[in-house]
Amino acid sequence: MVFKPMLPVPPSGKCWLKPPHDIVKINFDTVVSPEKIGVSMIVRDSDGFVLGGGGSVIDAKMTAAWAEFKALEESIKLAKTLRSLMLELQSGHSIVKLHYLPNDSPTWYSK
């Protein structure tokens, strides 16, 4: 017998938005516990094909906001090997995007 959930599950409204053609996008996120943080990232091309990714556990006490900055730092380290990229951070407070093209200065966007 299968039971319906007592509370309906609301749709999250989140979906992956593909980058422009010939741009690689790195999505990253964190998990925070009292003694450690987890950082994960995934690299995709404009077709959504997964090119790579990674993750790590870091022994550190920090807030969720600082953990997101740590994830940004780790993503930038990964991005140094790529030519054209877009980084996207999604947190409960904001979405921050960094677009970098060769011979161009980084541009930050925030919603």
C-alpha cells in the first residue's frame, strides 16, 4: 500500500540555465555542519554536457555565507584551466554570477 505524503511537496522552481554558446558554466554549492563544510562543483558546456566537477570536505567552522565564498574560491581554482566560463552561486539570499572572457575583466551580476 502506498500512502500520500501528509504535506504536499512544493515545487522548488530551480532549474539549470545553460550558458551562452562556447561558454563553460561552473555551478557550485556547500553544505555546512558544526565542525566541517562540504564544497561541490560541476562543470557543464552550453549543451549541458558534464565536463567535470569535484568536491571536498574542509575541517573548518564557518557560517553558510563564508562557506559559499570558500566554494567560490575552489571554483575559481578549477576555472583557471578553462578559457571562457560562467560561475553561478545560489544561496538563500542571492544569486551571484561572474562572467569572464579572455582579454576582458570579470563582470559581477547579482539578483
